[in-house]
Amino acid sequence: MILEFNPANLADCAQRLKNDDLVAVPTETVYGLAGNSLSEAAVRKIFSVKGRPLIDPLICHFFSAADAFAHVFENPSAEQLAAAFWPGPLTLVLPKRSTIPDLVTAGLPSAAIRVPAHSALRELLKHLDFPLAAPSANPFGYVSPTRPEHVYQTLGNKIAAILDGGACQHGIESTIIDLRDVKAPRILRPGPIPAETIADVLRMPVRPHSEHTSSENTGQSAPGMLSRHYSPKAKIKLRAFGQITEKEIFSFSEPRAALILSSKPRAIAQIPNHVFWLSEAPNMDEVAQNLFHLIQSCDAQGYEQLIVEQSPNDGIGLAINDRLQRAAAE
Ligand code: TXA
Ligand code: MG
């Protein structure tokens, strides 16, 4: 079920994928539910196992930029970003070629492509002569998995193989950038690579996700970016970064509720039960890494309410807060 990463299991996973079966695979962002992107039968299984509506398109994962660009119409910006960030947590949206089935892109004329960095997945892609369509390996609407156990707990009865790649390095999903208009790149989903870093490489402004208006949420923005998403069973209440006082932490005792801080409280000797933290020293990369794991572990422990401290609104903090706001949406 959870398969250790070794040559025999890798061959087993490759064979399943060639047979149009699904395999949950590690990436450097979150675990993906992978199937052959070029096979309609495999892609249909992805939507059905995830319970995902067919209007929500999938990302295709490739071994190399050359492989990826064979299926889209690339432009100089795409080439620059691929050279700077691939393999890595960046997804490019570009006009698609007819080789990618319409089912994968939910009928859109564009495709979302990325070259992932996780060594186990790269090894698997090397054994295949087709790209892998892979959404995050969680039931539709639930928190994304960042460890093999998370996949096992939610989809274990529906898929036969989970390739173990350990805990994911980034812990939140890739940054998605729309490059269809080469002069006006814009972020569709904030992620581990911030807009400013991309703008530095392109030497042009990149429209951040926060500037989108809701009227733009049509087919051209990421259709899966529903405002309610990433939702655990527990209700999430958000607090601004740095606004939770020591006194509040010290006296925290709400029934069936957990308090989740962005870093370990320093000044308190006896930290009450039900108080958790996402990083030791304040460190936003570590917060991102631990975020979905801590939320799922609180869900498993039966907490009914999570009071979560947000991150500062810059860099990867924007992506963390984006996921938290969606998780908290009613
Ligand atoms: O880090 C990631 O990106 C992970 C790992 C597994 O690679 N994948 C992931 O996939 O987060 P998923 O399906 O959970 O989210 C993909 C997002 C959705 O919001 C979808 O709407 C958007 O990508 N998307 C896919 N194709 C698109 C397209 N042609 N145009 C705009 N958005 C697209
Ligand atoms: Mg997802």
C-alpha cells in the first residue's frame, strides 16, 4: 500500500501507471494523485477517486522542460521561468496543443504544466513515456496531503499504491502563473515561489493574486480556486500575525479547541495542552511545511475548532494566508 522507494516498487508503480491505474506520488509541494495524462481512462479515474468536478482542470507533470514544451505553445517568458525554477514548485499556464486531452484541461484551450523536483517522482517520470496528470491526492475540498499517511487515511480504500517520498519539502501547492499573455503575467495561485522573485527573473511586473477581482474568476483564472477549499472537519478561526497575547496563550482552555501559533511561544514556561506551533523559531518556510500536517493531525485528534495565527503578508506568507483563508471560509 505505502511503497518504500526502491527499484522494485518503482517498476511496480510504473507498470500500474502504464495500465491506466493511479498511483499517489510525492512531490516537493504536496502528494499528487497521478495517472497517465494522455489516457482518458486514467484521467477519468483521477476525477472519480478524488470526487472532483470535471470542470476543474489538472496539472500535467513532466520530466523536463523540453518534454513539457512539446505539449504547449511556449513563449520567451515561459523559457526564462523554466530555466530559473524547474525542476521546482512553479506551474505555468500556456495555450495547449491537441496532444493533451480536453478532459485534462476541463475543455480549456490552455494547460497547466510543471516539472517537479522530488527525486522519487523524477525517477518515476524517467521510466514513463507519458506525462502524469496529478491533482493533490486528497478528497475534493479537503486539506492537501504532505505525508504518505495523509493519503492513506483519506484515499487508502480507493487507490492501490502510494509511493513513499517522506514529508514534502514545501508543504503547500506550487505557485501557478498565467503566461498566456507574454506581456502581462499574473499569479493565479500564490505558492512557494513569490511573485516578486518571478518578476525579478522576467524583469517585468507580475500581477499578484491579491489584485484579482472576483469578476475575473472566470475560465481564465484557476477554476479550482474556490473560496471554500482546503477545509478540515474542524472549524477554523483566523487571527492576525502577532496578535495573540502571552496572557491569552497562558490561559487558553476552550473546550475541544486548539490554538495554533506560527512559532513556539518563548516566554511561557508551562505551555497549556491544546496549544501547538508551526515552527520553532519564527520561520515561514517551516510554517508552510508543517501547516497541513498539523491541521490534519488536529482533525484526527477530534478538535472541533482551530484558532490559527496567520503569517506576515509577504513571501511565502501570502500563500500560507491564502490557504488559511480558504480553509476558514464558511
Ligand atoms: O503543487 C502542486 O501544484 C500540486 C502537486 C501535486 O503538483 N498539485 C495541485 O493540483 O495542487 P490541484 O489539482 O490540487 O490544483 C491545480 C490547480 C487548480 O486550482 C486548477 O484549477 C488549476 O491548477 N489549473 C489547472 N489547469 C489550469 C488551466 N489550464 N488554467 C488555469 N488554471 C488551471
Ligand atoms: Mg488541490
